[in-house]
Amino acid sequence: MGTAWRRAVAVAAAGLVLAGCGQGAKSASSGDSIAKLEIMAPADPGGGWDQTARSMQSAVSGAKLANSVQVTNVGGAGGTVGLQKLLSERSESFLMITGLVMVGAVETNASPARLEETTPIARLTAEDEVVVVPADSPHKTIDDLLAAVAEKGKGVSITGGSAGGTDHILAGMLLKAKNIEPAKLNYVPYSGGGESLAALLGKKVDAGISGVGEYKEQIKAGKLRALGTSGPNPVPDLNVPTFKDLGVELINWRGVVAPASISAEAKQRLTKLVTDMHASQQWKDELSKKGWTDTFLTGSEFSTFLAKEIGRVKPALQDIGLVK
């Protein structure tokens, strides 16, 4: 499996178009339509990966690109439990949602399953992160929150997705920007966005970090207060600053990968399906509804991008004290 990944990256580096990785037992012609598409969200319901999987389900079904689309949730350990399951999957019509969160979780969990062992299909979206507090929190700005962390250390709790994921990385970057020791961070990880939202609304934590889409409705409803976003530009409708003044910028991306064992024809078929989905009005509607940025990328370009992400994340995690 690792060999298949390395071959894919080598082909990408040569500027060639990948036809596929490995061979599978259920080979099918690239002209065949997909009868049943399976999409795994490697997290509990309610989070960004789950939302992405169900948006894909809605768009693929609405555009009639597959006869049926089934979504399953396999949560745990920043997606690495789902990643391990993917490596044993033999279906040639199977996709798993992945993203920057999983790249970090593989390192922080010392996962034996790695993204290098999958077949890259497509990058789909990017989303700014947002830092929020309950509406009645005394912290009015990101500086207020970070000052409280500097003073009280672990007495201030910040929730987000799984340890080592994008939310955790952003928390560490914000502390580093203010020269606050990483040891002072009290990060409370959850495998699904729904759980972190419940902890915030129940005032079990002082602050939360997630993708804008996961907290946006509660911010609009006045139940959460946004302190800032992590992208290069302000997010429409939120009316909060970015973290550029702190020298912090981070965007969470999401995409899909398939088992390494699939045939070249199956990879072509899945890539075509996702490409057709991306071109559909149904997918455009999902992007607009969720506020996601379209960053579609397939083939050798996505393989190269993913290899670079894997190469840069471990040093970033080491820099902020999340891995040795």
C-alpha cells in the first residue's frame, strides 16, 4: 500500500496524470456507472467531516450520479480509527472524508495507519477556523481570552476537535503568538463538532475552536460570540477580525481518498464521479449553504498537495509542543 502511494507521488512529481494505485479484486470498467457509493465520515455526527459526507450524499443523489449513496460514521482518534478501517476496505466504490485534521492526528496518535497508504481522489473545500466563547463570556476579544490563559493557565479550557487536529494546532499557534508556554493550554478534544458545541452551550468550557460552518448558526442566533477567524480575509456575515495582526493564519481543508487496493479503472470512475459532483448545481448549493470555499483539486496535483501537507504538519506540531 505504501508502495502505491510512493508510486503516485513519483508520477505526480513527473507531471503525469495518475491512472490509479494498485489493483483490486472487484475491478470494473471506467465506463460503468456506480450503483452504490459508500462514503465514510471518520468522526461522530455533527462535525465538519460528517457535514461534508452528507453534503456529498445530497449532491451526488440530487445530480443522479449514483443509484444510492450511503454515509457511515466511524469516529475516534482524529479520524485514524476510520483510516485504519479504510485500509482493509475492498469495495471499489468507497470514499473516506479526510483533511488537515487527520494529517495532524496521524502524528499525534502515532497511528500505524497513514494517509500515504490511501488512494488520493480529490480536495474539495477549505474553511476558516473560528474561535468562539459563550455569549455571556467575559472575554470580548481574542486578546482577552489569551490574557486569561496567560494568567490562569489550565484554569481556562478551550474545546475543539480531536487532539492534534486543526483546532488544536490553531490553539497552539495563538498561544505561541503571545509567547504563552504550550504547557498552559488546557485543550479539551472531542471527535465530533456536535459534542464541542454542547460543551460550549452548556458552559462546561470557556472557549471553542472549529470550522466556521460548525458554529455559524449558533453565532448568528446570539448563543455564541465569535472572537476572530483564522483565514486571510474576514468571513462574510460574521463581522469579526482575523488573526493576521497576531501573525496567525490557518485554513482547514477537506477532501476524499479511497482504499489503496482499488484498480486504476475504479480510481478513474471515482474521480469522474467527484468531478461531476463538483460541477453540479447541487454541490454549488451545498457550498453556499455551508459557507465553504471551493478548492477543488484532483489527480497528480492533489497527490502532490497531500504529500506536501504530510511533510509540513509534523514540524508544525513539534514547534508548538504537540509532538516530540
